[in-house]
Amino acid sequence: MNNIMNKYLILGFSKVIINAILIFLSLGVVLNLFEEIEFLKNLNLNLALPVILSLSFVPTLILELLPFIIFLSSVVYLLQLRSSKNLLSIKVFGYSNLRIIFILSIYSFLLGLFTLFVVNPVTSKLIKYYETEKAKYSIDIDHLISINKNGVWIREVGDLGYKVINAEKLNDEYLEKISVFVFDNNHKLVSRLESKSALITDNPWKMKKIYFYDVKKDSVTFLEDYEFQTKHTLNKINSLYKNLNTISFVYLILNYSQLNEKGYSKKKLNEKINKFIVLPIFLFLMVFLAAIFTIGSLQQKQNFYYVLISILTCVAIYYFKDLSFALGQSAKISLVLSVWMPLILISLFCTIGVIHINEK
């Protein structure tokens, strides 16, 4: 009987979660579609590309909103149980409020693990595809930055030709082991520049120990210092490193050292790892938090009150998370603590609420 009751609770909860995800997914695709159409409006393209871009981008957004989706789904499902008097029927079979919530919370925790190991690798591939495809139609297409296993690559076009810049890695404010290839408008190599390092905080870059190869004159010149004119500075290059959504949890764990060597800071990598780790715990606590607002009086008229309070709580948690991350990024607190702080406060609140849940 217990297995049947457990399956009944989980199946009903799953249906509400799936419906909620589909609603958020549909709204996300529609809203993002307008943005993609606006971005591509000056190009002679059909509607298929904006739709594909939206479908590639929105799953990552859904993943970020998953704790709030679980929270709202829990509120709706528990209200359904209470309104239909099924909650009382379940208690007849020996299920306390705490046991019901614990079953749903464990299921949410397992859903979080499934998301990390199965869903996240897919969403990271989709967002990587989204960024790659969108870059092809960018107005700034002549000034591209790419980061891969071969280091940092920059393509910069000017009136007389274009430059291709390659660096082994980004180390704090410096690019290391740099090669610059200068081509004319006929795609012929004009010169090549080799440098040990370059300070890239401002334009021009400050390069050290330069070997300048002039292809036409077939000559080599050595310079101790050199100022290299470019349109790219540290902030622009760093913007690519900040987007870790293109890296899945599994890949991040297995390739942590390689990512750090390529220029991703340990602080950012550790922050992202902790964001992944807290997800299942966050989902677990969201069910308890929803139960605190819903399992109480059996009066129907209180449903609107519970939904309203739940939505306001959802908004408050969202902005508190943003505030916590902002404190971490501004070095007011550590980045790792900024990830865990919202979870700690929710845990304390849920611990107090558990007593109230079990008494009802």
C-alpha cells in the first residue's frame, strides 16, 4: 500500500511540474522570439532561425528558474491535494504531513541530480550552439573572439586588412605567448609578431620582448617593449570567460585544471561548481518552503492568500539571490558564500516551519 501511495504522490507531483515547465518554456520561447526577430530584422532570413535560436536559449533559462518552478509546482500540487480532500484521505493510511512533504522533497532532490548529470550537458550544448550561430550574424562579426583548447583567438578587421591574434592563455591581466598575424585585403600574410606577454587592461596593449617578422622585407626585429593597437581590452575578453553556461557540470568537474590553465579563474570555476551543487538541495528545500505556505487550514477561501504569499516569497528569494551574488562579485563576501547564503537562510526558515507542518 505504501508503494502505491508513494507512486500516487510522485506521479501527481510530476504532472504538475511538467505542466509548469511547459508553460515557462512556451512563454520563454515566445518572449525571446521577439528579441531574436529584432536582432535579425535587417537580414534576409526566414522565421526558422529565430525559432531555433529561441529553442536553444530558453532551456538554459528554464534550468536557472528550476528552483522557482519547483516551488510554484509544489504550491499548486499541495493546494490541489488539500482542496480535493485527498490530503485527509492520505493521512488515513498513516501518512503525516511531514512524511508527504519528505517524499516530494526527496523526489525533487533526485530530479536535481538528474538535471545536473543528464539535462545540463544538453542545455550547455544548446547555449553553445546559440552563441555560435548568433555570432555569425552579429554586426560586430569582423571583430570576433573565440576561446578553445588552442587558447584565445581574436580576429580584427581594419581598412588595410585584418589581424589574427592567438595567445596560449589569459593569466589575470596578461595574455601569454602571443602570435599576431597581419594580412592584407587579398589575404596575403604581411607580417608576424611574437611576444612573451601583453598587459591588456587598456588600449594599446603593453607587450614585452617582441620579435617582429616583416614578410616583404624578409627581416626580423627585436623590441624590448611595444605598444600594440587593438580594439579589444581585458573587459571584452573576460566577458567570454564569465559565461560558464556553455560548460556542463560533468565537463567542469572532469576538466577543472584544463579550464583553469586556459584562463578561467579558480574563483569563477569554484562559484559555478557550488551553484551546481546547491541545485538539488535548493529543490529539496523549495518543497518544504511551499508546504509551509500551503499545508494549514482546509478552508478554500485561503487558496488565493497562499498563492499570493507564495509568489511574493518567490520574488523575494530571487532578488535576495541576486543581492547575494552581487555581494560576492564585489568582494564584500566570498563568491562561494554568496552562493550558499540564500540556501542557509531558507534552511533556517524551513527548520522552524517543519514543526508547524507536522502539527497540522
